[in-house]
Amino acid sequence: MSDTASSAPKPITSRFDPRFEPTLYAHVGVPGSHTLSYYRSHGGYEAASKALGLEPKAVVDEVKASGLRGRGGAGFPTGVKWSFMPPVDGRQRFIVCNADESEPGSFKDRYLLEDDPHQLIEGMLIAGWAIQATIGVVYVRGEYYHAYGRLAAAIDEARAAGILGRGVLGSEFDFDLILHRGAGAYICGEETALMNSFEGLRANPRLKPPFPAQAGVYGLPSTINNVESFCAAVHIVARGAAWHAAMGTDDSKGMKLYQVSGPVARPGVYEVPMGATFRELIMELAGGPSEPAKAIIPGGSSTPLLPWSDATLDLPMDYGTMAKHRSMLGTGGVIVIPERKCIVDAYYNVVRFYAHESCGKCTPCREGSATWLPKMYQKLLAGQGTHEDLALMEDMVKHMRGTAFCPLADACAMPVQASFEHFRHEYEHLVDQGESLYPRRREWAA
Amino acid sequence: MKVTVNGTVLELDPGTSAIDAVFAAGFDVPYFCSQPYMSPIGACRMCLARIGAPRKERDGSWILDESSGEPKVFYFPAMMATCTTAIMEGMVIDTLSKDVKDAQNAMVEFTLINHPLDCPVCDKGGACELQDRAYEYGTGRSRFVFDKRHQEKHHPLSALITLDRERCIHCKRCVRYFEEVPGDEVLDFIERGGHTYIGTLEDGLPSNFTGNITDICPVGALLDATSRFRGRNWEYDHTFTTSLDDASGSAIVVDARTGRIERIKSGLNPEVNKSWIDDGIRFGHEYADDPERLKRPLLRRGEGFEEVSWEEAAAFVAERLAGFSGKDVGVAIRADATLEEGVAARALAQHVGTGQLDHAPRHGPSLVPLHGATVLDVATADALLVLGDVTEELPALDLRIKDALKGVSPPELFAHGVPIADLRLKERMPRASERLAVVAPYRVDLMKYAGAAVQVPVAGEAAWLQAMAAVAHAQPADEAVLGMPRAEAESLVRAWREAQKPIMIVGGFVLASEAATEAAASLAKAVGFRQVLVPPMANGVGLEITQVLPSHARYDYQGMLGGSAKALVLSNLNPAVDPAVAERLRSCELLVVHDLFLTETARLAHVVLPGTSGYEKDGTMVSLEGRFLPVRAAPVDAGEARDLTGVVKALGEAFGQRLEGRSVRSARRVLRKELGFDPTELHRLGLLRELPRRRAIVSLNVRETVVGDSLRVPSLARPEYLGRNAHLRAALGGPALRLHPEDAAARGLRTGDEVVVPVDGVPRRLEVRVSDAVPRGVSLVPATPEAPAGPAAVALDDLVHERRALEVA
Amino acid sequence: MSSRQPLPTVTPFFADKQERLSEILARYPEYGRRSALMPLLWEVQRAERHVSEARVEEIAEILGLHATEVKGVMSFYGTYHEHPVGRYHLQVCRTLSCSLAGADTLADFLEDELDLVNGETDPEGRFSLQYVECLGSCGTAPVLQVNDTYFERVSRSRCRALLDAMRRDTLPEPTLERGGDNEPNAPDQEGGAA
Ligand SMILES: Cc1cc2nc3c(=O)[nH]c(=O)nc-3n(C[C@H](O)[C@H](O)[C@H](O)COP(=O)(O)O)c2cc1C
Ligand code: SF4
Ligand code: FES
Ligand code: FES
């Protein structure tokens, strides 16, 4: 925890700050929390009613002022994105929820969908009002069947209660949701691929511009956000922008759902204010590693790893700090890599994921991420790699970066580069010795 | 806008893509996925460049570079695909620096890792964009040491197109093509990522425009099945010419090798066919290479023929003709003869002194409309009324109609040609179907794209047109005839009247009838349509304006066959398919037939002269829009075959006369006087001319039929040659008898059955095709040059079942 | 236009499910009819455990598309199958967090126990085994998805019990696990990483 003294009230950057109170995940895990009656009994839909009493622009301004940045990975300011919508011109407008959560290490949205679906509905209703979209689309990844069912039931309940449909919550505003189920393709998380998928097309990303606000779903004005972003909007409207902005650091405001996986005592999702440190998250909340660790992946497998050290543990988990350390906050999906995991094997695993998920549209990704790079890893791991192979791999990932059509190839290349940067000795050991520094492990809980 | 490309400064229109800017500046940048006339998609990443642009302060002024005082150029953090980047004021594009070179090397290497590099056995070798680009922009080596992707190598996508999946580089040109150009989405990517391949579930790629994908495939993945393994690209002689398969004036390239035609590719004519041709034009050339082609003149000797020299044959004809009074001689030529051939035929008729001169097939009314429109007008029309089945009758027009529905005007050309990346074009663009109304006596393909589609009864066009004209004049009209509620008809008329550029396309069903043609003209006048009339054959317009016409209606082609001519010279016409006509021809005193094959008619002839195909002659044709286009002979071995000018030369020599039109050159001397320009000087893209309208020749030319309740329908494949175009026939099936499912069931007919059925009294061998596009009670049979599109009597009761289709399991 | 050979006739899947079909089509706006493509594929996949070519054609017909387009979309996704999967379709995540929790060993265990390799279905059609990528259950790894149900923190003993149950054609209720400080039950119940 950093403790800079200043006269203004100190921003909340620790979950242990007494002023901090969980909101997004306050009800996850509570039996029955997915029902409308539970939600209402905990103040549900009051924020939506409040928003409907404001001018749409006022809602957008509130979200802008809150400093909320998109929680889907890229961290684009949510209120600013909402303000990109063209003036109302009679065309149908859409608010879209990206519930395709598929980035390895990310699992925060799933529990929101399963245990607090009304929170999302309320968030989308608020956003729909703010951008004057009367149709919301929720694109849920195909594997989240339980979540899909919970959300479908919640939508039915909400319709029956007049929260969705004509004149929602007694207002003049019509709003309804279309629930759409994916079918196993990570690329559908990319916003334009998601729209293609929703429209019944192959889920290749689209050219940008035009951006979704100009031509999104069905070519009509659309805004897309992550599940967590919508949920955060509920509390921003309920408690005010200032409440939200009081948490976090200069460029990263509010609370965030961090996820911890890998060998720690208590893996799971933790809601903490932005700017909390890895130490707080991993050591204090998640109980620390259950065996010696050597690296931290800060925000999902596409974000470049950081070596495990006291210095790293003391880094605040915010957008700027991560960028400064040439990584990214991503989805906040922290993965702890144990000392005894061969880094080459770990990154083969990561690369295999992106190889499997490349859409195949563009050359560097189809031939690099999806074909050549995994083959190089296989060669290395088979003990047949050479130093030229390592040079080739570095050259290859260099040319996969910034050349592809969408960020998926970067997502594959960047973490590989970081693994070379911090763990070159493991690659070299494998080449020189023909076997990994850390042999493959067979542990599996009995 | 000012753009700087590698230091070269140039001014370009806003909206220009960076890739076109690079080419306009005289530099090259490699590309695979972009393709002129198709949407840029940025998939191959081959065209990357370093791009920068100045930025503005909040107050709108440029952010200046401290040291130079000029607007500061901010480079994009990553390299940009030039094909999908629009130029901006002050943009700086760099395609030469080391970074760019490195990226190009890398993209070439990526592209090649899964490419089989089987260039020595690949038909595309020598004309392969990948080969060229790898050579120019690659490092010449690959560091990929693994087994390449193995996929199907000889996959027949259809009878016409063979796919080698290993060679595919996923540029998506072919897949986009089907969606963007004909709008038939019959090909798609299957699977994803590294496993992606192209494929179809549609049997045989049902579209009339499949062959174009073999032109645009940058590698040897999609190949023309008629020419596979036939030659290397550098061995081909390329002849840039105009197709005589229909009246579109489509530019084609005939590739020949050692005296034979190996394949036909699309030529480029931005104002006509862009770079697309239909499958009939592309694959319909095999007949020219048929072993049964006549190579030498034949003279009748008793029951048989004897091969003779041209001199002998001509001497025989000249001597026999001398025995006739001039007016008893008839000369008739097929309507795909060139202007020069028309002049020759005319000269021959003049020499013998006959008014019995005609071309066939020909409609009664003139093919030059009062207010005509061009193909480009069609492509930019904002209201279209299509009467008939253009997709079959003149497929090139079908594609231009679809252009009009996209509403993107034809691009301005650069010095380097058609824009490589026209940023106005998008994948899956909306089509303004409300601009299109289609009227036909059965469900035609174009109706899928039409906002209004009306199926009229057979020969019901006149009534429909009159009814619409009545609506236009606010007079009563029968809704049953209109085929729609009056209010809808009124709103159609309103839309036509309000349109800036309303165009009516008139097909053969209407032109076959005087009344319908008149009704079409009246409706056109009433709402302000300009008209495009679809000639029944390639040079109908040209032969009309060069007056290859009878002096009197009773001397037209049908008149000649009916007995007005005692001696007949027929070029490429085969009336003896009709046994009744054959009977009459048997008693003809002199029958001279000029043709490619020993047709039914040629068998009855006294002299048979070997003719040339449309790929083997030089000349000029006039397309439906009045565009004069050059026809050029490809270097192929046609034996002693000659075109009509050659026939006239031989005859003239035998007469001891120097006839006009005894050579292409002498015919052009005549044409130059009549047309006011020399066709020799025609540019490849042709010359659009205002055309004279001819006096109406009330004609019997369209064979008089018992108006039946069935139809002869046009087909993109030339019916007279279908049997000799093996690949095309395999793709399309044989000449079809199309029936409604219930009519077929009632007679126990199934798709694939072979039958012989009298069509207007002429027994025809046809293949049954059951289709719900056909109305009940109507049979559709193919039109032929002898019996063009129009109503027909099909005597299903006299149908003979020749062979039944195999049972489907 | 070429002729299509008629396929052998099968009863259309939606012949007796018109109401369901209309309900699905009605979810989407008129101009977005094609959006129903994935839901329709799901209907067939769930009922028949695969989507046959005849069904592809049927869906194409319903939506006014070419069968090729339906196939292009269907084959893009990992969870529509061309060939039937078993009654218990076991999907093992082997991605990083699961791998760190023993997923590779779990996968080997399943291969050996069921005598299946990745992508296979046993001859009785009971089990299929498929390796999949991250299922969003990294905090409760390793995870085994059986048909549409997640089984999390799958230890060797849990896995055995699960297989035994499926061999008896019963599928137990999944345990509700959340990890972190949102465990529904006592925070220190069985679990945590190995
Ligand atoms: C390959 C790829 C995968 C993505 N996956 C997801 C995802 O699963 N969920 C998500 O919310 N955003 C994902 N994104 C980010 C979205 O494109 C988009 O930025 C986000 O949904 C916007 O929402 P936000 O502004 O609320 O973060 C992905 C982006 C890329 C390039
Ligand atoms: S980087 Fe290219 S191939 Fe990869 S997912 Fe994006 S568009 Fe598809
Ligand atoms: S990305 Fe293929 S040409 Fe530009
Ligand atoms: S890694 Fe297996 S669920 Fe995320």
C-alpha cells in the first residue's frame, strides 16, 4: 500500500480502507441473489428509476465524471464512448453487452451473470436510456449456459414486472433485451466480430472505421460495453460520480473485479478499489501463493507477464502503472505462475489458445499465431530447438505485432515477447539441454 | 488533398485510398486481397506502409513542427494497410523504408509457409500474383521447416472450376466476389483460423457468373477446368477482343496456344462489363476446337460430299447462280456476323440483284429505341423496370443492374487503371431493391433482388404494360392484369416518374411481339423511361444499321425459307432442324451453306463452305447500347475456314468482279463512308454512337407460331453449340424442358429424364428439369437462333420418354 | 443455372416445432432475420447432438440463405458438431490456469479411463471427449464441462465419481462454487488450489 500524504481526502486504493464497500460483487454467492425479489429488496432498479428521471445527457456526463473506464480489457472511458453516439435520427439504436468473457484468466463476468443478472439488466437499461437505445443485446458466450438460463429467467421476470418492455418502470421509455448465445469462439469478444456473430455471419472482425457508434449492429448506431462496465454504471448513478471517483488512482477510478488464478490459497474474484497492489490482492486477499511463484500475469493471458518480486507486488493495479511497466491491466485476470512451471511450456499453452482462436482472416495471425508459432513451441518442447529458432520466434512475434487486422495477433505476440524478455534463460536452457529447466509436472488434486 | 508518397507530392480527391495514392505516385506496393471493383477488406496485410498525418489543435490550426514550422507529421504507431486507409490532407506515406521492407518480407514469408510452391505444375505459373510478389518483396528463403497444411488438391467446385485448397492464400476475393458482384452467396469460408478453407454446399455453384473467380484468384487455387494442364501462361497468345456470344459487347481475352483456343478470360471494359463475364461467354468456346469442324469446302456428289478447293466451290456456285434470275436468290446470315460480314452479304445480294437479304434471328421492330440508354446508365439508374429474363438473355446487364442497386457510381479511373481499393465499396452492402421491378412470365433469378416482381401469363406482357400505362394516365386498369393492388402500381409509377434516371430493359419476350413492344414504348413515354432493347444475337443492332435487311417484308428470312427464294445462301443458319423446312429445302434449286459444322441444313446443301467462329475473325460489332467494338481473330488453326468476307471474295473472283466487302479492309472502306469513321481505328473499349432508327419492317422473321401457352426461353449458353461445349454442358445440363412439379408429377416426369417432345411441331430432345420457378401449365424450352425467345406450343401429350433418370437413393 | 439433385427426404426438424421456431424468429427485428441462425443451430445441436447437412439445408431454407452460408457460420464455431457427440460430451479445459491445476493430467486420465482420444466418441455413443479452451472457470480450476454443465475443482476422486455416475446414466447436480470470498458455503470448505 502506498501512503502519500496530502491534504485532500486520500483516494481509496485499498479494500481495507474502511470507506470501501463492495458493490459489484456484494451479492455474488448469496443463495437466491439472482431473483428479482432479492434484487429489489437490496435497492435494485432504484438507480434506473433515478436515471430515467434525468436527461440522457446528464447520465452520460455522470458516467464521464466518474472516470469509469471500460472493464472489457481496453479501458476506454465509458462515458466518452457513450457520447460518441450520433444524434437521435429515428434509426434504431442498440446498446450491446459483451458477455463473451473468454480471455484466459478472466471469470468475473460469469458470476455477475449467474448470481446478479438484474444488476446487468439495470446497467443496460441505464445505458440504453443514456444513449437512447431501445434495444439491448446481450451476447453471452455459448459455454455460459447456466448464466444464460439465469439471465433469460431474469429478463422474463423483468418483463413481467414492467422493467423491460414498453414504458419501463412507469416511464415513457421503451426498452427490451435480446439475449443471444455464442458457440465457442473467443474472437466473438472483439466487439465487431461479436456484431457479425450476432447478425448470423462468420465472426471475423470488421473494418474500423466505421466504429459501432456509426455502424454497429445491423449497420445501425450501437454502443458496446463489458458486463462489469454496465454494472459499475448502476452504482455510479446510485451513488454519484464523486463516490466512484474517490476510489482509485489518477487515470483509473472506481472499483474493479480482479480475478486470481493459479496456485494461490484462495483463487477467485475480489472486488477492490483501483490502484490496490498486487500484494494486497495476491498475498492478503487470495492468501498468497501455495508454492514459490516466479511471475504474475496481470490481466488475462494476453497481457505481458511481470516477474514475481517485491517491487512487482507493490505495484498498484491500474491502467497507467501497467502501461508504464509495458504490460496492461486487461480484464484484471491475474494469473500466478509458479516457479516450477516451465515458462516455455506455459507460453506454449498460451499460444495454443490464440492459435485455436484465430479467426483466420488476416495473414500474420492465421499463419503466425495459428500455425507457425505453436509449431515452433512444439519443436522447442520436443528438445529439438536451436538458438536460431529462438531468434526466428522473436522475429516472428515482432512482425505479428502491429501488422494484423485486429488485436488478437498482438494478444498472442506480446506475452510471448515478455516471456522472452524475462525468462530467456529458460528458453535457452531448453535449447541447450534439450529439456526444460522445470520438467513437466503431473500434480492433480486427489 | 495533398499527399506525399515517398517524397513525391500529389493532389488527389478525398476518399482515395492510400494504396491508390501510392500507385498514382508511380510507386508499387504489393497486395493480395484487394481487387478492383470489389470492397477493400485489409485481410492479407501485404500492403502495409508507414503512414503519418498532421494533426490539428483544438482551435483547428495545424500542430506545427518546432524546427521546420511546417505541420508536424504524426506517424501511426503501427503500420497501416494502405488498402483500407483513406487519404487525409497532408498525409505522408512511406513504402520504401527498412521497416516497411521488413514487414513486407514477413508478410510474404507468412503467406508462403502453407503454400505448396508447386509452381512447376501449376497452371497459374508465370501469371501468379504470389509468385511475382514473393519474387519482388520476399527474401527468397523460408524459415518454415514444418510440414505444410495438407488439403484437397483437385477439388471440383463445379464442372467448370477446379479448386486446389493447398494453394489458397485466403485473400477472400472469390468469396467476396459472389456476395458483392452477382449476389449469389454460393461460396464461403468453412472452419476458422489455420483450418479455414473455401467450399460450397451448393451443387455445382449455381450462378451464371462463376468463372470470374478464376480470373481474380491471385494464385492457382481456382482454375478454369476447360484449360487445366493445357499450357503455360507464357506460351499463350492473348487476343483482346469482343465476345460475339451476346450483344453486351463484353471484352474478352482469348488465350490460344499452338493454334487452338485454350481458354477465355474476361477483358476489362469499365463502361461495359467491367472485368466480369458470364459463364456462357467464358466456357462456351470448346465448340471452336471440335474435331467435327469443317476445314475445307464440300461439293455435293450424288448422296455424298467431296472436299474441294475454294476456287472449285466458288466456281460451281457462280456458275449455278448465273442460271437464276437475281430476284430469286436469297441471302441470309446469322445475327452474330460482323458489320464487315454484313457488308459482304449485302454486296453479294446487290451483285446478284436480289432484295431477299436478311439476318436472323431478328425482331420485327427496330432494335434502336427512341430514347436509348447505355449500359453505364443502367449501372447508375435509380429506377429499373426489367421485362424478361436478362440473367440468361444478357447476363452482363444483370450485373450492371446489381451495380445500380448498390448505388455506388462507377469509379474515376487513375492512370494506373481502375482503383485498386475503392473505399466506397463495402462487404455486404445494402442493396436498394426498391429500385428494381422485374416482370416475366416465370420466376426469373433477378426477382430475388427486386422490390417488385410480377409474374405475368405467357404473352401477357402487352396487357401488363398497357395496364401500367393506364395507371400512369390515371385510367382504369384491371388489378388482376397488374398483378398487384392498384395503389402499389401507382406508387411504382410515381417512383419511376420521380426517378432521375429511370430505365426500362426490354427483353426478347416483349420484343417478340409487336403489340408488347409498342406497349413498352408507350409506357416508357408515359413515365419517362429510357429504353435498353436486348437484341436476340450479338450484332443485331449492327446488322440492322448496315441494312442487312430485305427490300420487302415478304422477302425476309422466313419468306425465303417459305419459297420466295429458289437459290439460297445461308450463313450459320440451320433452319432444317424443322423437318417441314428441311422438306422444302430439299427442293431448293441451289443451297449454299456457310457454317462451322455439317448441320442438318448443310447436309441438304449443294455446296458447303467452312466458316469461322467468333474467335477467328476480324471485324466490328455493335453492342446493344450502340457501341462499336472491335472483334479480333485469335491465332488459331481453322483450316481453310473463312468468314463471309472470304466467301464473297471467292465468289467475286469466280464472278470476275471485285465486290465490296471481299475483305475486312474493303468492307471497312464502305463502312467508313456510311458511319463516318474507320472501324480499323476503333479503340479496344469501343466507340459509342448515336444510331439511326430504321423504318419498321413488319416482319415475318420471328417465326409464326401457333401461340402456345409455353415459352421458348433464353439461355446464357448458346444452344446451337451446347452439345459441343462439354464442360459447359456438364455444368448446365442438356437443353432443358422445365416444368412445374405438379405438371411433371402428373406425367410421371422427373428431373433428369430424357424426352423427345414436339416444340412448335419440331421434335426436340430435351432433359426434364422440375422447378417451382415455372408456373403451372407452362413448359419452358430453350430458345434457339432459329426459334428465339417467345411463346411456343409444347405438345406434352406427344412426349416420348427416351431415358429415365436414375433413382435417387 | 445448374440443377440441384434432390437430397433424400428427411422429416424437417422444425416440422413439429413451429411454435418454437416462430418464437426464435420473433426475438430479432424483421431486418435481422439472419440473427436467428445461431439459435436455430443450437436447437438442432441440442436435440440431435450434431447438425447434419440436411438440417443445414433446412435452416438455410428457413432463413432464405444458401446452405453454404449456414455451413460457413456453423463451422466457424467450436460447439456445433458435424457428427453426433456422445450423450455425455466431456469438454476439458487445458488452458493455463486449468493446466496449472492439473488439467493435463485430468485429460490423460479421461483418455485412459474412456479409451478415447481428443475428438472421439465411444461406440455406444455414451462419451465424447473434447479438449476446449478456457471456460471462464479459472478460479475453480480444473473444470470439466459435461454437455452444458460445469463441474469445477475436479479432483481425481470427483472425476471418478462423476464418470461412475454417467456410466449409470445419471448426472449429479454440479456443486455451486464461486471461489474468492464469494463462496456460497462456508469459506473454508473443501477446495482451494491443489
Ligand atoms: C480478441 C479480443 C477479444 C475480446 N474479448 C472480450 C471479451 O470477452 N469481453 C469483453 O468485454 N471485451 C472483450 N474485448 C474487448 C472488446 O472488443 C471491447 O473493447 C469491449 O467489449 C468494450 O467494452 P468496455 O469499453 O466496457 O470495456 C476483446 C477484444 C479483442 C480484440
Ligand atoms: S488478428 Fe486477423 S486472423 Fe487474428 S483474429 Fe484478428 S482478424 Fe482474425
Ligand atoms: S490488406 Fe490485402 S491488400 Fe491491403
Ligand atoms: S483456464 Fe480453464 S477455465 Fe480458464
